[in-house]
Amino acid sequence: MAGVPETTPADLPDLTGLIKAYDVRGTVPDQLNAEVARAIGAAFAEVVVLPEAADQTPRVVIGNDMRPSGPELVGAFAEGLAARGVDVIRIGLCSTDGLYFASGSLGIPGAMFTASHNPAEYNGIKLCRAGARPVGQDSGLSAVRDLASRFLGEGLPTAVAQPGTITDQEMLTDYAAFLRGLVDLSGIRPLKVVVDAGNGMGGYTAPAVLGTEAGLPELPLEVVPLYFELDGTFPNHEANPLEPKNLVDLQRAVVEHGADIGLAFDGDADRCFVVDENGDPVSPSAITALVGLREIAKEQAAGRPNPVIIHNLITSQVVPDLVSAAGATPVRTRVGHSFIKAQMAESQAVFGGEHSAHYYFRDFFFADTGMLAALHVLAALGGQPHPLSALAEQYQPYVASGEINSRVDDVASARERVIHAYVTEQGAGPVTTDELDGLTVSHWDGHPQWWFNLRASNTEPLLRLNVEAADEDIMEKVRDDVLALVRQES
């Protein structure tokens, strides 16, 4: 670049610890600060926005969660975009699925400033192309990382002759109306709902979608709010409902208030966890099956007889069982939102679910939204007379271990011990195996019924084990036998 000394790649800032495979995430200000955000904004313009705009005015929509560092980072990122001739629409506070809605409905790329459930000192950016299509390592994020690093090392290029504009727009009302238009709750029986927002963005979106703050008609819901105050320091508990300790307050409140259901959202409110009237968690696999069957029925009623439902390979066997029985096609994928989103688009799937409580909808731009999944669960519960525990029972017939992590010195050797015991020797009887994502060994077609998946972490010397079986004793035996092999000293 003119006037800037040439640098070699070794001289450039290393952003690999900040810009990962699927998003940008790091500590503020040492990893992510205004200077870095400005460079990433300019790089995003060059790599994604300008090529995608073609002959149209290039535009990007930006939102942020409640973290204190968000506004400054958004401002700098917007400056980087505008300096490359891109018009910026800032929608301010929003959930991640609120940003996906803005990208999808406006038909332009987007950037969401959030670190999801990470602690307060973190922030990050989730980037998407027009229509909420993901930007990951293989779809532009690596190029954004490399160019941002060059901009930081050599300086930003000279601003274009006509910089872009930066304007503000409110989209919460449209987001709430869009979701409510996808699920009819007007005829359900009255329900008492405890919502734990964990001081995250659920405290902003839930009143708009479930209440009347967005000017929508009142629903037959009595919402009991828990930690709705937006506070990026998370003073009550981590905004990560995947950890059981972070569900304790919700479980207690559901029982104390005699509520019909409890909903918990993570920090950026794109995931939703459910507990029943007894305070017992309803597994995300059960929610995947419940919502999937609702979407199948809607498709079949519209004359589309064989819809596709996506599930990752560690969701319960009940998901493909029920999907197939309903006359639809289950498609099994690797773990991770990028794989789910890619498969959703490729298969034109109507719905997809993960064990981590990410739920994806064709009618929501193939993106994930915990709030829409929550609406489906409320509609299903309120459309019949039984408590949620009874409704969910049919979707939870098997016993799962949950994900168990083992730190091992030699991942490859531990994996080989498991393969030798379960595949080479076949001491457990005939099994089927696959390596779609780690090692899956299944004895589901035999007796007793069980399967397990063993996956290596991408970043740590860990092996992650998930086991499911027809009953508790079988699950515990398989779990303990596999863990003994994994944790055996070489």
C-alpha cells in the first residue's frame, strides 16, 4: 500500500487467537479493542460486503448485546466499514437471532457483537452474509482474519472518495412480530411461565415477543421475570444454561411460583433451555423431537409430504425414530452450527436441532433462534391439557449420560484402546461404527440397545463421551467401560 512500509507475514499481528473457526471472540481490550474492530470492519467490507453487493449500494447491519464494551467496538467496526464505502445500519441492543432477523429481512450482511455466555471480560463478533448465511473459516472468515492482520500491521487503506453513512434503526418490533407470525398462541390455555434471562438479551427480547412491549396483542401468558436487568457482568449466574448449576434459580422459581414451564436463555439469547413444572430439565433432544414433529405436520398439511429434519449425531435416537415414523426424513450431521446451517440449506430442511439447544428454522432464514423454539413449546403445551412433564415424557424414552470430558495425555492411544475393545475384538457383540464426527459405535439394532460417540476436542487434549441406552443400567455400564478405557494410563 502506498506510503506504508511493506511487511512480511511474520511482522503482522497474529489474530488466530481472536478470529477462530466460526466467529471472533476474545478478551477486551488486550485481544479485541477499537483498533482491532476497525480493522476487522474494513476487512469484512473488502472480503464479504463489497463483492456481494455487486451493483447495489453495499450495506451492513450491526447489533450488540449488553456487554459494556459493545458500543465502542460497534462504533469502530462501523467506521472501518464506512471508510470502505459501506453504508451501516446500527440496530443497537439485540439478541443474536435478532441480528439474524435483520440480516435476513433486509437482505444484507450483518455483524453481531457478543461473546454469548463467556464471562464479562470477553466480547466477540458473529459475522454473516446477506440472508443470515454464516461466515466461517471456509466461507470468508480466514480471509477476513488475514486482511485485518495486514491492516493492523500496515495501516488501513486510504478512505474511498465517498465514505458510507452510519444510521440507526429500530428492529425489535419487526423481529417480535415476525416470530409471533410463525406460531399461533392466541388459542392456548393460560400458562404461567418463568423466564430466566441471566441478565442477558432475553431480558430485552422476551417482553417484546411474549408480552406487549412491541405493541403486539396480549397472549394468555403470565410471565414471571428472572434476572431481566441487562448486565454484562452477569451478577447472578453465568448466562450459560448448558451448565446445570446455572439452571438452579430457574428450577426453584418454577416450583415456588407453581409455574407450568420455565425457559432459560443464554447471554445472547439464541439458545433456549426448558424445565417442566417440577423443575426438571427437558432435554434439548426432546425439544428437537417436539418442534420437529410440529414442523413436519405443518409441512404435510401444506401438501409437502416428505420434509427433512436435521439433527446432530449426539442428539437422542428418539429424534430420527419419531421423524421417520412421522413420514419425514432425518438427516444426521456433525456437531457445530456451521455444519447444521450448511446441511439445512443444502437439504432445504424445515428444522434442525442440536443437543446444545440451538434450534434452526427454514422459516427463519435457516438460522438458529431460541425464542422461536420457545414459542413452539408454549404452543404445544398450551394446546393440550397435560402438564409439561407428561407431554415431554414421550420424547424422552431413553437414558443419556450427557457429555463427559476426559483429559488424556495421548488422545490417539486412548481412542485406539476403545476401537480395539469395541470394534476389533467386538467383545460387546456386533456393532456398527462411523467416523462422521469422532467415533460412533452403535449396538442399537441388537440387545441391549446402546450407542456412544467419542470426539476429540479441537483445542485441548480432551475426549468427549456421549452415551445413550434403553435403560439406566445399560447406559451406566457402557459409560463406565468406555471411560475406563479412555482414562487408562498408557
